[in-house]
Amino acid sequence: MRASTVISFVVALVLAGLAVIGVRSWLQNERASIAQSALQTDAKPKNYVVVAKSSLGFGDRITADRVELLEWASDRVPEGAFRTVENLVGTGEEDARYALSSMEPGELILPGKITTPGQRAKLSTAITPGMRAISIRVNDVLGVAGFVLPGDRVDVMLTRDEGNGPFVDILLQGVRVVAIDQTADDRTDQPSVVRTVTFEVTTDEAQKLTLAANIGTLSLALRNIGAGQMEKTDRITVVDLNEIDSSKRDQELARAQAELAAARAAQDQTSAEALARVAKLEAELEKLRTDAATTATAAAGASAAATADAAAPAATGPEFSNVGVIRGGQRAEYRVLTFFGQ
């Protein structure tokens, strides 16, 4: 075996040994670092918060058997979180707390979800400060067939008629439902036909709802629970129910205009014919009037002549008188001319 080969082999073994030693040293350092970090973590004080141990609904009393402590991994604990069960449940009836909203097992209990010590769970305690609760009457159709439940958000629509035909406006959007009939528990998940729905609104919105309920019909439209964006809406009228596409509308308009033009042309032609007939009738009437006047004049002249003839003295012929002459004892009659009329 050549000397160079032996030397290369020895060098390779040395390098391999050094690499193994280096890797082992690095691994030992990493293990030590991890162990040190674990010791430091264990040395830090742990944070605990109170969470729900079982499901809680509106009005449920917060008792020690329904809550538990949960280790909180982060250094930042939510503001208002309870650190001990004793601070939450109190010691007696005078400082008992009640749930204002539904909570699931493991859910963090915060002051906004429960009453103050000694306060009962009422609808007034579930209303956000500065807001108002107002109810409207609904039926199975206006109330979305009973699918509106506490905690949902709805749009309120107003239908009315001011003389120009009925129309509908979106009165309010994203209104939170706090109760249906006399139920304020937002864990209610069974649809039921209700008669009243109670909303959480501002003072101005409460006034609008009160006025709208007296001048028209209110309807509800259920929104997606995560749809918080308000939409810009337009008033919907009867015309919008029969809306057609623009091309068809243009065709209908052109057809209507053509029919109108034809009707006007026919009307003009009919008017011309009617005027001609009226003129002809007026001419005939004028002729009849002229003939009647001529006839009347002639008749009047004949009548006057007849009257004059009747008034004039009749022409007379010669007049005779009888004259008696007695001769020889006998009488003889003679006619003698006495007058000759003109």
C-alpha cells in the first residue's frame, strides 16, 4: 500500500472523529439550553381565569359547580376576567350573579356576560347602556315564520300607501333581537310562531318604529349572523315588480309610439272627412233656406195681389129699368137704359 493512501485514510479518520465530537458537543449544549428554558418557564407564576364548566343560559345563576379555573398560557389576561371562583360566585344570595347571555363549556366569563352582585337577570340588564328595548307585533309571515330568535339581527321593512300606490322602504338594518314574546334566552334554537319581537335600538330608532307601526305594516328580514355591513337600499314600488329588460322596454315604447302616431293620423283623417260633411250640410241648409225665403216672398206677393183684387170695385155693364106703358087699357113693359158702369 502506498504511503499517500495511508496518510489520506488517517486524515479522514481524524476529521470524522472531530466531526462526531463537534456534533455531540452541540447536542449537549442544546439539551442544556432547552432544560434551562423549561426551568425558567416553570419558575414563572401561572395565570388562571374562571371559565364556564357547563352550558349557561340567560338567567342561570353562576354557582361554584358550574364554573372552573383554567390555566391561561399568555401573560396578558383579558380585562375583567375573574382570577378566582370565590370572586365570581360570591358567598350568598345578596351577592349572587346571573348569566346575561349563553356561554359554552370552557368559555371565558367576563363582567359583560353576567349581572352585578345581587342583581337579577332581567331584560333591562341585558340591554347595552344607552340603548332602548322596543317591541313590535308580528305574525307567522311578518316574523319570518318564527325563525327569528334572541341574539339574531334583522332588517325592519315598512310597507305603506300614500295615494300613489303601495311601496316599501328599509326602515332599520342590523337590529339586534333581544327577546321574542317573553323569552330572552339566546340559547333558544327551536323556531316558534311568536306575536311580538323585542329589539335593542337607539332612542331615534325607537321613535321611528313606533310611528311606522301606526302608519303601515312592518316586516322582518333575517340577516346572516356575521353580516354587519349596512347596505344602501332604494324604495321599491309596484312598477319595480313588473320591471323588464331595457331592450324589451324600448321595443314596447317604440310600438306604443307607432300606435299613437297611427291613431293620430286616423283621427286627423276622420276630422277632415267630418269637416267636409259639415260644410256640405251647411251648403244644403243654406240652399233650403234660400228656396224657402223665395217661396215665402212669392207667396206673400200673390197674397197681396189677391187682397188688392178683392178690394177693387167690380166692373159693371149697362143697367136697364122696366118701364110700364098703358095703351088702350093694356099695360106694356119696356126696358129702358138708365146707367152704364165703368
